[in-house]
Amino acid sequence: MTNPALTQIFELSIAEKLQLVEDLWDSIAESPEQVPVRDWQKEELAKRKANYLQNPDSGSSWEEVKQRIHYDA
């Protein structure tokens, strides 16, 4: 790597790297309209929405999802 800024990033501690990633993600989230969404992603979202509208009980509540995540971890 010849870019000194990139070299410095790789020298950060894990905690510092995680904070950097969080800060970057927050800055991206400030402008969601600038995040590109590909056609295949839009199609998948439309398909999932249609499936949900036809079968509203087919999904999981947020509480159920959290329980699965904690149970599997």
C-alpha cells in the first residue's frame, strides 16, 4: 500500500477499526438516496413484498428474529 492514510487505517486497533466502520456507516446513512440499489435488488424486494402481502403470517416478528439470533449465537 502506498497511500499513507490506508497504511494508518490498517495499523489501528480492532476497537478503533470498528469505530471507523461505524462512523463510515453513519455517514452513508445520512444520504440514503445516494446509495445505489441495483435492479435485481429492487426485483427481490418487490417479490418479497408481494409474498408478504399474500401471506402476512409467513414472516417472523422482530422479537422472534432476535430470539433466533441470540439462540444460534
